Amino acid sequence: MHQKPNPQLTGMTGVYLVAAELSRRGLIASPTSRSAQGADILVTDIECKKSFAVQVKTNARTFGFWLLGPKAETFQSKTLVYAFVNLRKDRTDFYLVPSVYVTKNFKVSAPSKTRKSIWHSIRLDQVVQYKDKWEIFDK
């Protein structure tokens, strides 16, 4: 069955894939309520000495950029990580990016003829150096 991806299910898929990978790497990863503001996943090490919040952004069709909320302008901390996920047919790509970097590098696009709203986004070429950088959670 081939149907158009459901945006909510796409987002949930990304959250659970990131949580599974974090768990596989020996971290405790707890997805939050989908209606919660802020982090999609709360992460800690086994000894509860390090903790992180993860904001997950997932694409199932367009893979060159991710849309962000307007909070991207100010939503940052040393322990907040963005997980940008591309669900491709043959693989899943993960980019683990510090929120401080996202805040400094995202783009705001004004409304256009084909789009009525303002877009906040970050492009793949801006985060490619963070591909599979799971060691961000070792800090």
C-alpha cells in the first residue's frame, strides 16, 4: 500500500526512531506527550549524571530542509539537541545538531505567491556535518 505520508505519523516515526537509537547506545530515552511544548524526547545516561532534551524534525518526502517553529529563534540551551531525520525508502538519515547552532543558522522566508505563511527552516547543507553525530550525547 502506497499512500501519502501522514505528517503526524511521520513525526511520531522520527521520534521513536531517534529514541530507539539512543536506547541502543545505552541511554534512557523517554518520548514526551505529542501535545507537550518543547522537547520530544528526554534523555539521560544510566547514572542520571547527564541529561538532554531532543527536538525531533522529520521528513518523509522532501529531504533538503526541515521546517522549524518560530521558537527556533530563541529555543536553545547547552542540553537541547535537534534531531533532523530523513525517512528515505532505503535508509534513515539522522543529523544531531546543537540548538545553539540551529538558532544561529536557520532561515526565515517571507510569504510568497504559493505560501501564505512565514517559514522558519534549516537546510540540509547547513547540517550535513552533524550526520550521525551521536557522540553529542557523550558531553
